[in-house]
Amino acid sequence: MLSTLRWAGSAANANSLADPNATFDPTLPCASGVEAARDALVYADEPTNLKERLAKKPQEIGPNCLYENAESILRFYEEDIILHVVKQEVKDKRVYKLLQRGEGDTAKPADVARIAKSSYLGMDPFGDKGSKDPSLTKEQLSLLRSLQDRCHTYARVHCTRIISKEIKANIAEMEAKHAKGHSKGKRIPWACYKACMLMALPKSTGLYELGLVLAMTRDKGETAQQWAQRLDQGRTAVGMKLEGNNLSDHCYVELLLRGLLNKEKGELIKAEVLTQAKNPYYVGARVLVEYDGDLYRATITRNHATLFTTYVDVRYEDCEGFDTDVETNIIQDRLTPDDDGNTHARAMESVRTSNWSQMCERVSKDIGPQPGQCTVISFWDALGSTGLHCTSPIRTCSRTIASQKKINRSPSLFRSLSLSRARFNNEHFQHSHR
């Protein structure tokens, strides 16, 4: 963009005063013309933030760069350009209203960090929209256009630092077509430069995020609830990348169970066993249905209640002699739980067949405090929960215990405490009667 001989390619050596990587020969032509000379001066004034960022982490938009990553690179690049241009003019009090949100605090120093999208410059930093705000005076409008022109020039010139040769060729072709079909005074909007950089870049398909989800493992010290939450975030990210397509809930349930400890799985099973004991005719339960004196195995598919009774819909496993394997509106008097003796296996199977929202709810409610989490309670409060009460003025002390069950497992302690309590009551009784 800086050399007028770029059409010659490698046949013409880079002859520039601004480019530190190029040589300069005064006997050979270099950038000429008013616009080319101005671009050379702009290119020599490299924004400090951009220079430091590229030195720490090279960032180049090339044909293999992902579309989303290129957008992030351009977002940081535009911020560096705008702040660099504004800092050169921020000492001028006339720019205060253009940079801030219109509070009228022009007596205070201008804060560059407050250049938001709600400011006049933030709404159109490169002048692509060309809108005229009637609230601005002619002087302010002229100053705004000057800042927009400088931002546009700096962005157009310095973008060669973050794009590859292939992208540079596409931009050069766009500029050549523009020069042929338009007047010289009309510039190319910065949005067109961005579109030219991004138009041929591949977009993320979501397979990378899907691979990360499948390779996820539970971190050390992470609770079951945190593990489920992190897996749910990955599930949401994959769904957004795949545009609504995602793995089934069963796959995510298995991934969640893969990271749970045996103790945590036992708590899920215990909670499910209690639930099945309270309501044996839940959806998915295997039952025996009485029909003409015979019992047939079936699975409950629906459970609905009326004002006086509850009905279920079932699907028979062996439907020989029936027109259909589905029967609806069966009263519970005809049902018998199909108890095969393996209660824990049935409970675990019910846990595995849960959908994702149900599984997250199970983890948050059924799994108790995680290893390393303690409950701080008073020692004598724990004694009070066992039925022992002490009225003596004994100073209570707080202890950190993992569970009150640890106190219940020490009968010798309670035996000694009971004897001390009985001795105290006896002495108190004798003293009062004296």
C-alpha cells in the first residue's frame, strides 16, 4: 500500500524511508505523491500498544486463520489505532465532548479510557457512516471528521502489520478496482477493508470444542456441582458452535458420571432408592400388569392423576396376543412392582436414563458436602441434638467437625457425660433441700 511499484512484485526492491526492514536508495524511485508520502509518515508512526502486543505475541491474519480469531485480532487492532490517534489530540479541550458521553465535564482532564460507543467518536470512529449530528457545532463537526480521517488512515496503513501476503494481495486488488471506477476523493470505507480480510477465512465448525468436551476430566479439588456446571458450559458452547446440533443428553450424563466418585454415585443411588420407595409407579418403572388373571411385564411410560385416583400408561414387553403393546389409563390396583431383588441396579439405571436437566438437579440436591468442606457448629449444640441438656454455666467451645455422626459413634463419651450430669443433678437436689 505504500509503494507505487508493488505491481512489479519481487522484481522491484522495497525502497522506503519509513519501513525499517527495507533499504533506501536515493537514485531509485520510492513512494511518491501526496497520498503515498503521507502514508509513509503514518507508517513510521507505529502505535506503541500495537508494537508491544505484536512483539509479545505475533498475530497475523492469513488464509488459515479462523474467522472468529481474525475478528478478535481486528478488535484489538482498532482499539490500538483509535487510542493512538486520540492521545495525540487529547490535550485539545475541544475534543472532550467528542470523546466523552456528553456530561459537560470539560473542565476535567479527558479520560481516554472513557471513549465508549456512546460517544461521538465511538459511534463512528472511522467515518464510514458519514452521519451529521445537529447537536455539534461546525467547529466540533470539523474536528470530528479530522479525527475520523486520521483513524481511517492509520488503520488502513498499519493493517499491513497484521495481515499475510495473500490478504495484502486481495486488498491491493480491491484498491485497484476502486481507483478505476471511482473518483480519487472518495475513499474506501474501513468496513470494506475488514470485509476483504475476513471474506475467505474459514469459520469454526465446533469440532474442536466438541473434542475438548469429550476429553474433559474433573480437576483435583473440584466439587461435583462445579464439575457439572463446567460440563454444562461446555455443552452450551458446543451447541452454539454446531448451530443447535449437539450430542444427546445420554452422552453428557455418561460424561458427568465418569467424573463422579464412587461415594457420590452411591449418594445418587440412595436418593433414587428413597424416591422409588415413596412412589414405586414412576415413569420408567418396570411393573407387572394384571389382565384376566395373568400378569404381564410392562414399563410405565406416563403417570397422570385425577382428583380421586392415579392412572398410568404402560408399554408391554411381551405383547403376543394383543393388538398393540401400549395400554393407557390403567388404575394402580392392577399394578404390582416388578421386584427383581436388585434395587440398586434399578436405581442406577434410572439415574443413567435421566435427561441433562434432571441429572444436573440430582447432582445439586442429592450429593452432599464435598470432601474438604466442613460445617462449624457448637459442641454443645451437637449435644443438644442428642437429647442431653445442660444448665450448668459451662463455657461452650466451637469445634470444626465434618459430621454430627462422629459424635454419635462415641458411646463412652456419652456414658461419662451422662454420669456427670446425673451426679450434678443429685448434688444440686441435696443442696437445695438443705
